[in-house]
Amino acid sequence: MFSEELYKQLSKIVEKYKLKQLYILLFIPVVVFPFTKLFYELSFHDTFFNWLFLILVAALLFLSAILGFIFNKFKKHTFTINFILLIGCIIISIYCCYLYKLPQLPDDKLVVLITRFTPVSPAAEEDSENIPHRIEQALQKKQTEGIPLEIKRISKQVLGTNKYSKRDCAIKIGSSKEGYAHVILWGDVRKDERELYVTPNLTIIKKMKNANVDDREIVFSNKENDHIDFKEHIAKEISNITAFVCGLAYYEAKKWDEAIQIFDQIPSDESQYYKGLCLYNRAFTTEQPKQELLSAYRIFYNIFEPKKSDLSKFEEELYFGVQRRLVQTLIELSNLTEPQIGLDYLHNAEKISGSIYNYLAENIQKNENSILNYILNLYLAHENLGMVLSTLGVMLSGDKGISYLEDAIKIYSSAQTNILQKLALPLPQWQAATFSNLGGAFCSLGNRHSMSSSFFLLEKKS
């Protein structure tokens, strides 16, 4: 309302005193100010004192004065002058947009921006420059190993009063024309006598190949006098995480071969898990799926440790994911091998899924803070166990097969009544999957009973 009233008052003054040249001054708040503020990443206050803003404002004022002189001298050609003025304004607008237009990020390599770390204490000034340099060297080494990276480094620091304002600052730097990148590496450094405390952060600016990956923050501290090995360790960890983000982008794009090459060079359970996923998915695109599935099985089994305890929340989610994929791989392998070996695979899958199912059922009340995640994982454990029991029921004959099918029906029914109905979440796809699996188990059991009845009638007639 205020801006409309201001425009009306300006229009009255312009019409009354025939000062049409003043219309060009509207470019100051509409074009010049926003462009300068965004291009140089300035605050509202600082933009008023920026040299580019002041020069452009002076140029517009000078142009307005010249136009006033022209209008008064050539009144007969007012239409022509207005037309030329309009074309000039359009050209200026297009040129400003062209100047601010951000470059296109490559889709075949990850662009990484490294900022200068922020020294929290005076003694950390040197380390705030040294640590990013070591990270850059570690990433350059990853480049030589074949990981598709483009590395950029700037002297700017990420500043803020809390983690949210710092993240906003990081995104602003990573979205600027100078620092445009997929991810930005930044952090704080504090040095108190012997202790060196570093908190590197990896913030996603723009997703490469639409990869779904969260921001990462890691805390490192060292109390030894010699910090060289410690800094090398930080650089190595950050370079591994950055390379993992690149590998994940190729995984999301279903480029299994490229993703496997990247994950092979990252020594972590998470990267090996995704390498196993690549092998599992690639199995369905090759003529020899068994070899791919066996490779995926070995990877999942090496990560999976049934007696593992004291897991962090992140490690626990990874652990459950590995378990689910391990069971699915064993089920697929059972369909590609001789019956007896296939049964061994299925019994192994039954043991694994049963242990996870029992673990979740026993510990769900102990994790009230993350109870929703536990419930969801328990549902997935139900589905996995039900799938294994149902497959065993189909493969085994006689009363043993019927018993397995009945157990599968109990598990699927429990997933529906005890979990999905209690969750106050719209999960139609999960409900449809559970009903489909439940219907399949009932159908198999029905066929088994009808076959038993037929055999019974045949025996009776004979």
C-alpha cells in the first residue's frame, strides 16, 4: 500500500511539472539496489555505501538530468525519445541479469568450494589457513585417483552467531558468482595452548544428479604438541566424505560402474554399503546376476556383525539397512542356485532377519527419543522376515512348508495390525505392499491345502 501511494504521488509530480525523466530513477530501488546487494552479498545497510551502487545511482541521476534537457529542447519528438528511453531501460535490465547470471555447474563432476576456516582464538590464525590447504591437497589426490572433482578455494570465511546463521552464510557464499559450487567446505578452528579443536562442515549447495545427501559436521580435537598428523587425518576424512557425496550422485543416477569405482576408494562402511547396493542393482541388468549378487552378499556380510553393540544413531540406521539388503540378496540368490543351497541361503536369511526382529522388538521402549525410527525399522523387519518365511513355505513341501506359510501370515498380519494401524502417518504404499504380501502368502497356503485335499480324495478313491 505504501509503495503504491508513493508511486501515485511521484506520478502526480511528474505530470504536473512535466518531469518524465524522473521515471528512470525508479531503476534505483527496482534494479540497481537488488543487483548490487545480491552480487556482492551485502547487508541492506552496506549496500548503500558500495562503490558500484553509488556510481550507478550517480549515472542514473546524470542521465535523468540529460533527458530533462532533451525533453525541453525537443518537445515535438517526445514519443521518439520515450521509445528510445524504453529500449535503453530494457537493454540495461538484460545486461544486469546477464552480469548476475550464475555459471552452469557440470553434471559429470562435483564442484567443491573450500573457504578459509574461521579462527575462534587468536592462536588459531595460522591453522585456519593451513587446514583448508591440506584439505585441498587431499582432494587433489582424490582427483589423481580418478574421482571426478573440481576444486575451488576462496579466502572468504563463514561467519555467524550460531550454527543456523553460519549455514545461511555458507549457502550464500556457495551460491555467489565467485564461489558457485555443489558443496562448500568450511569450519571453525580453536587453539588453546596444546589443544587444537576443529569443526569442519560440508554443506550441500546444489545437488549433483539430484543426490539425496545430508550436510555433515565432524568434530576433531587433539591435545598433542605435534598437530601435523592430526591435520592430515582431518584432511583425509573430509576428502573421503566429499568423494562419497560424488559417488552417491552417480548411484542416484543409476550409473553403477562409475559409482563403484568411487566407493572402492573410500575406506568406510557407508561407502562399502553403497558399493554393495550398486552390485545388487547391477545384477538385474546383467546376464550373470549370480556373480554380482554373490559380490554384494560378501560386502553386506562383512559389514553386518550380529553382536555389534553401542551403535550411534547413524551407525544403527546403516546397520539396519545392511541387514535388510543382506536378507534380500540371500532371497535372490536362493532363486538362482540348486534347491539345497537355496534352502541354506533362506535359512541364513531367516536367522538374520529373526535376530534383527527380536532386537527391535526388545529395544523399542528403550529408545523413546527415536521411537518413530524404531517403529519404521520394526515394520521393515516384519516385511523381511515375512518374505523369508513365505519363500521357505513355497520351497518346502508337506507340513513344514505349510508351517512356514502360516508363520509368514502371522508376521504380515502383525505388521498391518500392530504397526501400520498404530502409526498416525499416511503410508498407503506400505499398506498396499503388506496386503499384497499377505494375500500372496494366503494364496500359497490355499494352493497347498487344496493340493493336500486333492491327494486325500485320490487316495480315498484308489
